[in-house]
Amino acid sequence: MSNAGTLLVVGATGAAATRVTERARGTGAFNLVGLSRRVPAGAGDWLAADLTDPEAMRRALATRPDITHIVYASRAPFGEGGVEDVPANLAMLRSLLDAAEASLPRFAHLHMIHGGKWYGLHIGPFRTPAREDDPRHLPPNFYYDQQDLVAARQQGKAWSWSASRPGFVLDVAPGRARNMVSTLGAYAAICRELGVPFDFPGKPGAWTALHELTDASLLAEGVLWMLTEPRAANRAFNVTNGDAFRWCDLWPHLAALFGLPCGVPRPMSMPRWMADKGPVWEAIRARHDLALPLEQVASWEFADFFLGMDYDVVFSMTAARKAGFTGFVDSWEMVARQVAGYRAAKVLPPA
């Protein structure tokens, strides 16, 4: 198969970027190059550069003038639910864009992986299903600054851009504690070890609110579609599984997957109530020869964030469907598949 070009994946060790790399390699549509501050063990074609060092970025990209497409999946460190660092995130993207325009003669497309915070889901209720042209919320929001930067720089240029806006991205990613399935799996395992029901610890309103998810592999499919689809040029698209759920319906399904009686809504601060559960996890870990300590499996702060949304969190897929993207995933099957994946990786205990 003749290659469409060379794809640079920036922040290539992240969960979403990893699936983009895998899927692109599987299709053979691109030569693949990764970029991060350090070259990971076993990496293939890779560039090591720091996005906060513009000169280092220019030098790194100058060694690969064959790069045609870029997927940008990096972000500055952040805390759950708060305002993310706008100046740092903008400077990192500007560093990459400056280097691309200066060093890549065949530069054709930049894709940014953004997310649902575009609509203010971290702040509170928003209009649903959210559409890509909905009014922005009161800033700050680094997604806005990044898209504005790229859109302004693209004017009159031969290259184009796109952006994806997934919901909560789920994947089998051992070692990444900020993951919905591994966090809930650890909570379920601890409940079973202590002989208590699988209570829902989120806000009461979250129990019945409508939510949705994004499979990391589906996001990768959507990103690769945007890279080469003319109808996606200079636009942003929501990318979600295409279905929706309420915790009051999914929670019994989760309880059954973990072999637990389904409990009731019982709001509690997960960081507070799970603070002393390390020894419980270590007992589970020793008995089942699990690979990772609790802090690499579960993020209780993240649990409070995603279980605390007592309002609908739903994005419209109409724009992507009209432009030709047809990918979808059954969220219930995805959750069961990922639980099995974590068990196979010896991260979660068997049923």
C-alpha cells in the first residue's frame, strides 16, 4: 500500500495517542513517528523533545522533513475538575506549530485531541446534546485558546486542522490510574473483600442523569478519519460511542461483572473513604498475584469527578455522521470487554 504520508503523534505515550498509533500502523496509511520528552523502552521510530523548549522542537522536527500529518495529544499537568493551565498549554502547542511551519515542507494537517471540557462539563450543567457550534462558556478554557491560535495561523495556508471532542475516554491502560474501569474495578474488589454491597458513591442526581463514554479505539478511528477527510478540514467534531446510559442502569451490570450485590446510592468522598484501603488491596493483590499497587490502579479524585456529575453529559454526533463518520461502540459491551482486559493483565482480580 502506498503511504499517504508520515504521521507524527505528539504525546505518543498517552492512552488516546497509543490507540491512534496502533490503528494507524494497522491500516498502513501512514509511516509512524512518536514524540515525547523521553523515548520509551521498545519504541520504534521516535523523536525525543520537550514541548516547552521551542528550539529543541525545531531541531527535532528538522530531522524529519517527511512528516505530513500531526496528532497533538499533550497537555500540561492538571488537577481534577479545576481550571487547566492556559498559558502552558497554549505555549506547548505554539512551540509545535512554529516548528512544524518552519521545518516541515510537506506539512498538511494538524489534529488536536480536545474533550468535553469544551462544553464546560467540569463546571456544571450545559445544553445537551452538546453541538460543536454551541456558545462557549466563560473562560478560561485552554481548548478555546488552542483552537483560536491554530485557526488564525491556518488562514491563507496550505495546511488544515481538525479537533476531536470525546467524552470520558475508556481504555485498557495498565498503570494509568485515571481510568474509569480500573478505578471502579478496584473499588468493587475492595467492596467484595470487605463483604459489603457495591454502593454507588456519587451524587444522588448523578444516579439518574444521562451520560456517555468514548472508547479509545473509536476515538483513534475518528481521529484518523479527520486527518484525511476533506469534509473534516478546519472543523471540530464530537466523538462518542453513540449510545448513552444512566448509572442506575449500568451499576447493576457492573455489580454482576464483579460478582457483587448491587448496593444503593450512598454519597461519599472517595479520597476520604478509600484513604485507609491500601492494606485491603495488598491482601487482594497478594492472593491473586496482581501486578500493580492501588495508586497505579485507581484515582479516587477522578472517581469523585466522574461520579459527581448530577446533570446530563451528552454530545451530539450529528455533525460527524453528516460528514461521513459511521463508527460506534456498544458502551455496555465495551465496559465488560475492558474489565476482562484488566483481569487478563493481572490488574484486577478474577470474578
